[in-house]
Amino acid sequence: MLFRAHFFRLTAFAMLAGSTLLAGCSRPADPQAESGAADQPAYAAVARGRVDVEGGLIRVGAAVDGTIAQVAVRDGDKVRKGQPLIDLDPAAARLAVDAAQAELRQLQAQERVQRGRIAGLKQQAQRLAEAAAGGAVTGQSADDARHAAVQAEAEAAAALAAVEVARQKVLAAQWTLERQQIRAPADGEIVGLKVQLGNTVTTQTELLQLLPRRPLLVRADVNEAYVAALKPGMQAEIVSEASPEAPPTAARLERIGSVYQAMPPGDDPQDRVSRRGVESLLSIAHPEKLRVGQRVLVRFLP
């Protein structure tokens, strides 16, 4: 009996020691090491940005003053470079072309008359000079004939210059007539039509906006505190400010600005402390998910 009781006590002691040893082996790792891993930032920097198109939206205006006679497009239409968009009333421009061409014809006729007189006056001056040398006429008559020929040459040269001026007036009038039709400066989409039939417009009037068919990009204002952490070629994630929980769009940092500039205030306390930064440009892997002008968050991956 004593032996059995002693055996049970030894067995219990061994089990207690083993459980203590196992507990020591399953103890968590160093808390400081775990804390350091948890504190490692997930992003090298975060910035606010906006979606833009390479070169920006094209603001189409009129090259001349006029009245809208026809609008051939609507918002959302896809257009090709050179396609007619808007016509101004061409009546006044056509009259200007007709008047300039009539003036040109008149001056050309006058120039031909002036040029035709030169040969006869030169011939007469030559005959009088020979006659004066033989004593048949006075020297004054020969001099007058020579001066008349010189004067005719000068008048013909002036008439020719007037013809060239009139020809330039015709070209200017034709240019104005051609500008009565506004054409698409590039392939793209009409995104902001601002005129209608009957509107009077000037060269300062913006007729419409065109979204050109060019790559989309993101312009992000990076706070000066994070600029040093950015390098061209870094990968980034783009999410909409309105839906930050949506799946991100992949992007790549293409360029970092060289000039610090004032940044608009934001909700981030860091922005309120330092509101200077540089503009960075990012290319977008799947631009079809974003829209020009959309506000986004840019998360630069370390």
C-alpha cells in the first residue's frame, strides 16, 4: 500500500512538471518584436489626387466673331479630328470675300494699264534723245520724255504692290470664311456643349469642351513630409474618395514634381501643419474604372 501511494505521488509530480514545461514552450514570441512588425506602415505615403487626361480637356472656341447657325453635335458624341462641330452664319464673311476679290481684279487691271504704258514711253524717250543729239529737238524735250518713262515705271511698281496687298486681303477674307465652321481639333468626346442656335459668340466665348482620346493619369499632391520616400517607378493603389472600400486600381508613379507649391487644406492633421507639397503624375493600369475630374486617394506601396 505504501509503495502504491508513493508511486501515485511520483506520477502526479511528473505530470505537473511536464505540463509546466509545455506551457513554457508555447509562450508567445517577444512582445517587442511583435509590436515592431505591427507598427510597420502599409504604405510609403498617401495623397489626395484627381483624375486627369494627358494635356487636359480641350476648350474649343471660335476663331472669329459670329452667330451660331448650326450645331452638329451633342454632349456625349464621339468625334474625329477635323469633323465639323458648329457653323457660324457665313453671309458676312462671303460678302467680304466677294468684295476683296472685286478689289483685286480692279487693281490688277490698273496694274496692266500702267505696265503697258512703259514700253511706249521708253521708245518715245529713246527717239527724242536721238533727235536731241542731232539738234532736231531741244534737250528739254528729251529729258521730259525720259522722266515720263521713269514715272510710268514707278507707277507700275506701285500698282503691282497694291495688287499684292489686295491679294492678301482676299486670303484674309477666305480665312475668315473658313473659320465660320468650327471643327474638332482632335479625336475625342464632347463633354460640355455651351451654345445653341442663334447665340452670338466672340473669340472669347467657350463653345464646348472636348475630352481628347488620350491616356488618363492621376495628379496627386504629395505632402512635403513624404516626398523623400517616393521614387519614379513605385507602384500605387488608386481608390475613389467617395468609395474608399471599393477594389483599388493599380497605378505607377511616373514623375515627381520639382517645385514645391501650396496645397489645398484637407482633413489630414498633417496637411494642416504643412500645406506644401509637390505634384506627382501616375499612369493608370485600368483607366476605364475612373473618370476625368474624379477625386481619388493615392496609396504608394513601399
